[in-house]
Amino acid sequence: MRKLLSFLSATVLFAACNSVPSGIIEPEEMARLLADTHTAESVIELNRGDYLSDSLKQEFKQSVYVKHGVTSEQVDSSLAWYGRNLNRYMEVYDRTIEILEHRLIETGNKVAAEMAMSMAGDSVDVWYGPQYLSINDRMPSHALLFSFNRDENWERGDVYSWRAKVFNAPTDRRWTMVTEYSDGTVEVSSQPFQNDGWNELTLQTDSMLDATKVYGYMEAPNKRGASMMLDSIGLVRKRVNPENYRRYSQRRYEELLKPVVIPDTLLVKAKKDDAEE
């Protein structure tokens, strides 16, 4: 009985903490509404040709309200109330991010499954992660990473193009791709984000060497609270084209992966010192 009373008390307390005035959308529903609104805005941005007028954009946003059974007036008054109660607003905002990130993970898993079946060919998108992502200081690693090990579909001279549509692009951040070769050579292609919109980074592998690994990374903005949004992320692998074989923008490091060789003279001296001890 005591446990039941404790549970009921906790439930009542939780409900009281999450209660809002009459006519204001509840926190959980508000978070889901905002998540759907952000998704709708991304759809409009990706399909500008289909939403040229403000009325069409408004109709699409209105369809989100209909789905949640709310009106524009309810949404506006709820946003105004949460704006006056910043602690509650931050709770809703954090929950919205959780919902969106969960959807991104689900999308990433679906993309990974599809990509696993399309690795062969002369030009394929081998990206296995989420296609939409927000990189910010709330992420555990503060970076987006990928890595591929060699498989039977790799060929010498393959070209990798990492593309994404960037929003809030930080001018002090770079993205980088690296390839490792069987002889220990490493090549790096790196550049800063140019501006908002489409950005692309290309890595041209050596046509005379066997690549064993390709990986890349991009860092989050270093300003606290800043967020960089990435849309339509892709990594296209193409076969080498002799007419467009260019590697001058890449940095090459020779034999970084080979083990350090200790001269025999040092080994002899070390053995002698051990014997004396």
C-alpha cells in the first residue's frame, strides 16, 4: 500500500509539474508538433519548386496543425506562453531535439540497409548514415564521422565526393577525408566550409596504389550553443576518369603506417646493458 501511495504521489507531482494553463498545448504534444513543423520546413526547403508561393507553404504547414488537431491561434498562444516561461520552453525544445534525433537514427538505419545492397557499380552513393543531421555541442562527440574498409568493389583511382547542403555554416570549421594505402602512404583532402548551401569535398585515390581504408570527419561549431544543420548528406564513389585525374589539392604523407625500425647497434647496446645489470 505504501508503494502504491508513493507511486500515485509521484504521478500526481509529475502531472502537476507538467500542467499548463487551459488552452495551452501540453509539453509532449508541443514537442511533437514542433518536430513535425521543422520536418515540414525541411520538405519545403528541399522542394522549393513545388512551394513557390507563400499560400502553398502556409497550406502545407496548416496540414501539420490539422494532423495534431490544433489551430494556428492555439499554436501562437502556446508559443507565446512558453516564451514567457523559458524553463518550460527549454524542456519542450530539448524534447523536440530528442524526437528529431530519434527520427534521424531510424532514417540512418534504413539508409544503411539500402546502401548495403548497392555498393557495386561505377557510380554509387555509399553513405550509410542519416541524410539529415544537426551537429552541435549537445552531441556526445561534437563531430560527424564515417569510415570504410576495403571490399571487393574497390578499384584503384576511385573518387569519393562528400556532399551536403549546409545551414549555419561555420567559417572556422573544416571537413576532411583521408585514405590509407597498403604501402603505408596516407593522403588527406581538407577544406573549410565555403558558405551556406551546397558544399562538396572530393578525395581522389591513387590509381597506382591499393587503398585499404577511407574515412572522414567534420567538427561541430566551436561557439557554445551554435548548431550546424546538414541536409541531403551523400558520399558518391565514382571510377577514375583519366581526363579528370587531379590530386594536386591533396596532402600526401609517406609511409606513416610503417613500424619504426630500431638500428641493430642500439639493440646490441641494450643487450649489453642488460647483461651488465
